[in-house]
Amino acid sequence: MTADAVGVAIGTLERSVRGPRRARAELLREVRDGLEDAVDAYREAGLDPVEARRRAVQDFGDAREVAAALQEELAAGYGRGAAARMAVAFPALVVLWDLVWATGSQPGGTPPAAGILARLIDGLSFTAAAACGIALVLLWSRGRRGVPAARVTTGVGVLGLCTLAGVGGGSVLLNVLNTGRAASAYSDPPAFGVLAVTVGVAAWLCVSGQRCLRLGRLARSGP
Amino acid sequence: MLLAVLEQGPLHGYGIIEALHQRSGGALDLPTGTVYPALRRLERAGWIDGVWSVVGGRKRRTYTLSRAGRRELAARRSEWIRFSGVVGSVLGGTT
């Protein structure tokens, strides 16, 4: 018994294409439907079922090359979402923490070194957000000009993870330099809530960054 | 070319492939599998909009040319007419 040609082609795509579950499933479903439409058209033209399926797959082309092109689109789609999340989340966290420090009742002043470090962290967050905004534009409208989506998605991943490491490390150091005010601040429920939100958002962005790296690498590895 | 076939109205993936084949008189013989990622790229660029809908009793992703896509198509068409005119003039002059 010969293997079903359409099943073999779809199997190749399913094994090769990786990405967010829903987007991947929709993409594969669309391709599978298209192949079935082609089979139906050949059947209507009078071919027997096996020959109709063989011709449909022959017209389809090399499934590995199609998988590589689909992989790039999945990477681009994910990279765009991740860049949007980071462009919003990094400045939002800065604003949230500025509010905590501005409205809290922490005693004492801020040491000069802590002030400089805080500005550096803010600067890093806003710069990363601006870079993510540029990546977003590249992956969206500049997709029109053949910008390599896989590389931009990888760039978003690297940027996100480096920013998280920089901001995270800087924030820990900031609390060490400013121990008195920090200890007082975290005893307030609102500040503790912001800390919990920060940890959650950081974990979410960390996962996004790692997925960007993985999808970018898969898309760049080709057929 | 994908934008041009969508100018007449919404189509799903295989409908676009058939329209390309018919409009080229069968001369365009590109691998049909390449059409699907190309459609996603055009959608990402904002030139077409894709939605899932039921066509002929089956759920399919249907594409429509967007306003930005119509502008892009008009620009590409003008570019092509100008380019083919130049090439035609040059080739015509040598025969």
C-alpha cells in the first residue's frame, strides 16, 4: 500500500513547523485545506483519487521549502507580538515604580549612587522600548520591503533578555544601595503588589524573549 | 500578482491559486505551496486582510485586498507599465 501523498506532505510540514500553538494550527489547517481543494479539482477533472492526490502534492512543491517559509512567518508574527509587549511593559514598569517611590511614605533620602543607578535603569528601559518599537515597525510595515523577519525576531529576543538582565540586576543593586527605603517601601501593600506584578511581567517577557530566540533560530536554519 | 487577483473580490488560498493560473492562461506554474506563506507576508504588511469564514460548507481563510493593498497595487502597476514601456521601446528599436 502506498503512502497517501497529501498525508506525507502535511506530515513533513507538521514535523518541520514550530511556533505558537494556535497560529501554527491555523497555518497548517489553511495549507491542508488548500491541498484538499487541489485534490477535489483534479477529481472533478476526472483523475482517480490516488493520481489526484499525487498531482496536488506535485503542484505544491517541496514541502520542506514551504515549511521554511511558513516558519519565517510564524517567527515574524510572534516577534511582532513580543516586541509590542516589551515596548509597552518596560516603560509601564518604570512608571509604576516611579509612582511607588513618589507616593510612598519611605523615610530618609536617596543616596546619590542610587539616584544615578535609578536613572540608568529608566534609561535602559525606555531605550529598549524604543528599540522594540523599531522592531515592531520593521516586522509590520517593513515586511513589505523584505526585511529578514527571522533576524529581527532574534534581535527582539536578545534585546528583551538583555534588558531584563540589566534592569533586574540594576534593581537588585538599587535596593541594596537603598536598603532602608526599600525595606520600608515593601511593607506597604501597594508596593508589594507592584513587586508581584513586576515579577510576573518579567517572567512573561523572559518566556517571550526565549521563544523569539528559538523561533528566530528555527526560521534562519532553513529547509 | 497576488494583490491583483484579489482586486476582484475576496478569495481563499486555493481560489487565489486558480485565479493566478486562469489569468496567466496556465503560463504561471509556480509551486502552489509558496502561495500560503506569501499571503501571510502580504497580510503582515497590511496589504490584505485574512479572516476565517465558511465557504461551500467548509471553514476557510479568506483574503481581501485592504485599502493600503489597493494603493500598493496601483503603484506597482504604474511601475510595471513604465518599466515594460521602456523595455519595449529598447527591444523594439533593435528589430
